[in-house]
Amino acid sequence: MTRPVAVSFVVDDHPKFRLQSVNLIGTLLGTGTVPAGDVFVHLVGGHPAVYREFLAAVRVNVVPVRPYGAPESPYCNKLVQLRSKALAGAGCVALLDADVAFAADLSAVLPGSGVRAKTVDTPSPPLPLLRALLHQAGLPRDPALAAADFVPGETLRGNMNGGVCLFDRQAFGQVGPHWLKWTHFTLANARLLGPFAKHADQVGLALALVELGLDPTLLGPHMNFPTHLRPATYRPGHDLDPSIIHYHDRLDDAGLLVPPGLPRVDAAVSRVNALLRPFHAAHLPPALLADWRESRR
């Protein structure tokens, strides 16, 4: 039987990522977006027994994987999911960062066609650097552009925030090998991006879409809303009702989301925290919370 949607994310061996994954699982299940059997947690490195016991208790799928192996781009471990046999056969695949939280039931939204993700929050890497990389790659230097969502500036239409990336089965199988190829190319030409080379995984997807001639469907900010930006970045029009909150490190000492000071977004944060409090009480091992607190000192 084909699984309609597989929701997948990577957890690196650090207290921060373990706590983030607890929050993500709690909101995926609490909103009714997917059942536990459709959640795939790809574990990189060794993790304490208490964390593995938590994953077993909530009945999600655990997939041990090797790291991607690119220390200059710490975000590249997410690419190990592109070769994950556990995701084969799903009608749609949702690749998420561990630091997102669901504020609404998106069971009817995650399935869809093609490639879907949100444009980057800021025009990063800068467009001239991306064009230099396109030239080095022998790809067209004038692909479609899009405006960044929170800071003025244009970027490649395929330069999308990796926190929420949605693929149908055909697109996932088609894009995966090219995404890996162009990420490797980006890392090999990191000098062209300078400090922005840390986004090699994001850039690799953009180059893959240019090469394949695939036009992604751009999700609105409500599907991947950042709460970590400087307060001065937000404008009145940014205050919306988000379905997915990308909070990065914006957690309080209890491991709950910190509101950014935008009324409608703050209300969504309150809904998320209302889901997390009972989930934490029932499932969050005290040792995981203590380890995370210690790691912040």
C-alpha cells in the first residue's frame, strides 16, 4: 500500500536538535497532520538511549544514517534523506528542518504536485554570487527570479528556504540525484560564495531546478514563518497567521517557542505551546531538557 505522505527530517547528535525534534513530533501529531507511522526520523551519529526510547514510545520510524560529510556546510546532512530507502514509494515527501513546528492541521495541504517550498527570507547568497556560480556551472545565468520574503532583494526563483520542502513522488526521484550533484559542485566551488557556502545544500537545489528546467511552486510565508529575525526586519504586512513556524533557536527555558511580538504570529505560537505542554509532560524525558539547558550555557 502506497503511503500518501512521508514526513522526514534529520536529527544530528546534539541536545538542541533532539529537543527540536521532540517539538516537531509533538506538533505533527498534536495537529493531526500525520500519524506517527508516517514520520521518519533520520538519525546522524550516536544518540543517548533515553532519546531513542522516546522515539520508540511515540512510535515514529527511526532511520540511522551516516553524515553527509561536509563540515564547511553543516546543513548538508539533510541530503542523506535523498537516498533514504525508507521514503521510497511515498506519494509525497515532506523534507523538514527539525526546528519547525506545526500550528495547524496540514494533512490536506502536504500532498501536492511538483516541488514546493518558500523563497528564502533574505536574498542570500547575493544574486551576483549565484550568477557567478551559474556561469562556472555552465548553466543559464538568467533564470527566473523571485523576491525574498522578508528583506528587499531578488534571488533565484529556486533559491528556497530548506525548512519546508515538499515533493511529489516523481519530483523527489527526479530532483534527488541532481540536488546531490549540484551541492557537491557548490562545495567544490565554495570560493565563489565565500561565507555563503554554508548554504550549499540550498544552492544545490536551486541549481538542480535550473538544470532540470523545473519551476517550483512558491509557498507563502505562512507555510514557513521565521521568528528568529531581528524585530526591525518585520513589517506590518508580515503579521499573518502561520501554519508552520520556523523558530530556529527561539525557545524559552522550558523548551517552548518564544513569540516574536507580532499579534497574529504570537497567537499561533500560543497554539503551538498549548500542544507542546501536555506532550512534554507525557513524553519529554527530563534528561533531554536538562542536556539542552546545559548546552546553552
